[in-house]
Amino acid sequence: MSESGAPGAPGGMTAAVAFAGMRRVSPVVFKAGCPDCRGRFELAASALRLAIGATSRTTFYSFTCPECGSAVRKPAGERVVELLTGGGVRTLRLHSTV
Ligand SMILES: [Zn+2]
């Protein structure tokens, strides 16, 4: 029970790691995975939505799984936000009421 070394390295970083590998200019696709059917696929920027809240906890991106149709929502860290906005993903800002 004393193995929890690395701070800031939560378990679910796979999406961020996948995004970090996608720095091509065009065409812009983002690798994503579905937690429901565990499918892995590439999504165009137009298939993704990014919602930016007042804090990182309310900042997330979402998409519809092309394999099972499930609505997937995942938290987006700063780097992911940069990649998504830089890739032309539609962005919603949720600041107003917090
Ligand atoms: Zn799925």
C-alpha cells in the first residue's frame, strides 16, 4: 500500500497520451477509446465536442462512439484542450454561472 509514488499521474491517462501522439497538421484526427465497448478509433475534429468549464474538473470532451453509439464524456486536461482547440474541435464555454 505504499506504492503510490507519482503525483499527478492518475490511472486514466490513455486518452491524453494518445492525443499527444497526434501532432500532424492535416488531416486532423484524434485517437479515442470507448469505455463501454472498449473500441478504439480515430475521430475527426468535427466528431468531437469540447466543453470548457470554470475549473479543470468541469472541462471535458465528448463524442459518440461510432461502434456502439454510446455517448462518451472524458475529462480534458490542459494539453488535451490545446490539442482539441488547435485541431478545430468545436468548443463550448460553460463559465457563465459558476
Ligand atoms: Zn463504444
